[in-house]
Amino acid sequence: MTRQELKQTPEEGDYSRYWRPDIIVVLSILIVGSLLCRVFSLDKTVAEWFYHPMGLSAAWPYGRLQPWRFLNSADKLLTLLLSAIALGALAISFLKSGAGLWRRRAVFIIVSMLIGPGLIVNICLKDHWGRPRPEQVKEFGGRLDFKPLLVKGTGGQGHSFPSGHASIAYEFLVFFFIWRRRRPWALAALTGGLGLGLMMSVARMAAGAHFLSDVLWSGGITFIVSWILYYFVFRIPKHEDALAASRHR
């Protein structure tokens, strides 16, 4: 960072030009997407694209095709990969002097995984919300009644809302935050994280495991948790600027 860039660095706490557009875009997508799913029954419409009751192999045949078949069993692999990256960076930060910022970033990734996909998606919502999966509802050959988005069902009768697989795939968007103020890297991380999340979302819908709104909210919850932790808990931009300033004294 140059001296001229340091002069343009926001004062402490004034990072709204970064965090405001992030949250506005994500909330807009969540609100518009949720309204479309409720008003136009997009959940059922999209599920119908993948449902073939007369299929030779299964009612949800696309879920058995590659790459969707691989992705449907890749959640643990993605969790291990992201954990290895974060724990590796954390370990190195203790061996290398002056690596406090990378230590903070590594802990940010770990905590984001634990709270987003772990606590909120899988423990608090998925295990207790009770929304039946597409393959469980009457419209697609199941025995349970369809539950619209954000309508709570009976706990234990369905684990559709939200998607755990999609949440760990979207968790790779943490690298967008890590490189938030390095535009080429941030764009690459955003593209990669969204691409992985979208592919996993398609895989889960193709298998009859989740509705469109389930994977939509998985991405939204995961991103918002990372957003809160990055800007307001770990305050990584502030520490980046403090480190840059100390190097130019």
C-alpha cells in the first residue's frame, strides 16, 4: 500500500463503502428470490424440472449423473479442504513472526464455518425447521404436505430448509472477504465461491433433496454470517490498515 493510498484509508469504523454494498446486494437477492418463490411457486416449478416419475432408474435421475453425483457426496470433502486451509494458515502464523493478521484471518474462516454452516444452518434450522424435502412431498411421490418457504413444519419430518451441502460450498466465499480490497483477487474468489455454491445447489435440487429457496437461503445465511464476522467482530479491514500504517512509519 502506497503513502497516497494510506492517506485515502477510511478512518476507524468508516468502512461502509465496503460493507454497505455487500449487504445490500445479498439482502436484495434474498428478498426478491423469496418473493418469487412464494408468489410464483418457483420451488415446485424448479423441482419439476428434475422430477421424472417414469424414469428408468429413479424419480430424480439427474442426481445420479456426473458431476451432480459427485457433488452430492462432496460436502465432507469441502469441509475438510476448507478446514485444512484455515488450520494450516493458523499453524503457520504461530511459526512466523509478524503474521498476526493471517492468524486473525484463519480464525475468521474457522469461526465462520462453525457458526454459518455448522450452528445456524445444520443445528438450529435444518434439524428443527421441519420442511419436507421435494422427494418427501405428495406432489413428487412422497407422503408429506408441501411447506412454502419460511413456513415451519414439524421437527424431524423434513430436513430441507436450509441446505447443509450448499452452505459449505458457499462458505468458500470467505475468500472474497479475505481479499475484499484487492479487486482482481476478490473477483476471482467471488466467482469461484458463487460457482461452487451454484453447482452444489443444482446437485441438491437434481437429487430431490432441496427446493430452490432452500439453497438460496443457505447462500444468504452463510454470506451474512461471514459479513458480520469480517467487518464487525474480527474487524479485519481495520487491522489491515493498522498493519499497513505501521510498515510506513
